[in-house]
Amino acid sequence: MTTEVDVDIDQPAVASHLESSLPGSYYLSKEIFQREKEHIFFRDWYCVGREEQVPNPGDYLVVDVLGESIIILRSKTGALNGFYNVCRHRGCRLALEDTPRPQEGDGPSGSGSFHNSITCPYHQWSYNFEGKLRGTPYLRESDRFKKENFSLYPVGVDVWGGFMFVNLSPAEAGAEGRTLLQQLGLVPEEFKRYPLSSLRVGKRLVYEVEANWKVVMENYNECYHCGGVHPELCELVPAFKQHGGSELDWANGIPHRDGATTFTFSGTTNRVPFEGLDDFEITRHKGQLIYPNLLVSFSSDHIAAFTLWARDPGHTTITCDFLFDPREMAKPDYDPSDAVEFWDVVNKQDWVICSGVQRGMSSRPFGSGYYAQMEDSSLDIRRYVSSRLGSIK
């Protein structure tokens, strides 16, 4: 599901026929987590929600990216802009409300709407929707004070498939050519027939998982565990439990059992498939892991999108958004529960196992785990982390 990148990582002499996982400290250490904040989450493009959450000029969304409060704002021209939630005058929050944790519901919403400007509640310094300082009550410009030098601290914002991404180091990313499209690689081309941009969230589930974000990523990226953990899923997609999930063709999708076309308990639904899909995509399931925090599972009639919000080395908040065609959502008999209830069962099975992995790794003798041959794709997390943090010891 992800692209292989060669990285030279020393392996221990024991069990040399198996690849070693990341050391246990990479899942438990506060120091490693702090390095990940600076070199991964504050550096790479990070998914924060759906574009539909800020539909109109002035609408804004406040999100917490590992302790940094960020405002994503729809400008008067329709563009999306991003800023650190801090006034250039005395550092007051521009949006004072506590950044809310994601909430379950029929769809995510924004945080509010500014009228004609972004106005600091402390001394009423005001900024336009491009972040330029516009008003400073009782303070005139002079040789020592130029408004142009006091714009809001910018955050990069870009969109793919209706998903909003932010980059907290936009100047560095721009200088190095690290665009969102560059980070996504082949993903947009591989899923170009799915109408992601036009889909809307019909339901959101939120989970608090007692596991490191990398444990969740690794779990998503292999199906060696599927036969023992997901009986309902394997009944729907028998290939998931065959040969330990070692012969799955993710490029073309994984076939459902005969007569099934989607991820529901029955394998069927009254929702029509998305327009433009090829024959494989109508009858098969696809999945994609997008570092550092987005997992997307594709069915013919709905998408399950998982956004990971790392909280600390042992805790991750996960939002699961179910995306549907708005024309299906407008029908009188629209009911997303067939997909939502199925996914909720599968998700909770995963979170229990991920929590068990996290607790087990804290054991005294644990140094690192091992990847079996059918878990080759899980090695990507090791390669991804080493490419950001440096060599792994």
C-alpha cells in the first residue's frame, strides 16, 4: 500500500531471517516523540480535516497539531489560508476558545466565522483574511513601526481530494520544494477515478486509542493479523486471511466474496457505486496509507478516512469519517449505518490489538519486534521514520 524506500538499517544477529522492527523506545520514549513533532509533524504535510468544514468566506477551523493551535480560514477569494493562532502584538490567541477535540456526529463542522477581519480580542489589532495587519487602534505607522512587518505567522495549506493538509514550516517546505503533491507521490493518480473532492462526510466516529501513532500505522499496513483479529472482515474479503495476507494485490484491489461489493455485513447496499469507477474498483476494496497521519479505505459506494492525532507516545485520537456521494445522501432512504456499524466493529478490534501491542512493548525484556515475510509493507514505517529522524539504533 506504500512505496518501498531503501534505507540501510542494521539488524541484530538473532533471528537474522526476519527483519527487525523499530526499537521499542521509538514507541515509548518522550524524547523520540519530541523529535517526531519537530521533524515529522511540524515538517511534513499533515491532514487536519475536510474542505467542507470551511465552505464560505470568513469561515474558519481551529485545530490542535501536537500542541500548536492553527487557524484554517476561507478568504474572500475562496482560497484557503492558514495561520498560527497567535497575535503579533502580545501573543494572545486570536480565537480564544479552547481547541476542541474531534466530536462524533453526522459530519464535522468548522469552528466559527470571522466577519470582515481577524480581530485580536486583547487590543483589537486586526488582520485581513490573508494575514496582513490592517488595524492598530491608537497606534500610527512610523519609521520604527510598519504594518507590513507584522503579518500573522503563516501556515501552509493545500487540498487533495477534499482533504485539507497543513504545513507548519511553510518557508522551509517552499525552499526545499516539499509540496503536498510531491509528498503524495503516485496516490492522486492511483485513485483518480474516485470522486473524493465531491464527497461529503455523512458520519464521524472518534476513538481514543492507547497506542503510539506508529503502531496504528503499522497495523493498517498489513493483513497478517486479519485472520485472527477480524472474522467479520475476512468473511467479507476471504483473501485477507489466505496465506497470512501475503498475496494481496493492492494495486488492483482486493476482491470481495462472490456477490459482495462493499464493506457492510451483507456485502451489499442500496447506494449506487461512484460514477467513473472501473470494473475492479466496483467489486474490490482498496486501501492507502498516507504519511504521516491519514489512512483511506475505498469501497465502491463510500470511503472510510482515518485521521490520526498523536497526543503523546502512548495515546492517539483517531477520527473516522465516512464519505458519501451527496446525491445518495439526499435520497429519502439514505442510511449510512450499514457501513458505519460494520467499520465500527472492525475498528474496535484493531484498537484493542494496538493497545495490546503498546502495553506489551513496555515490558522489561522487549527490545524490538520482528516482521514476518508477509509484513514487508510494514517496514515502510521504519524507512519513513529513519528518513526523518536519521539512522535508527
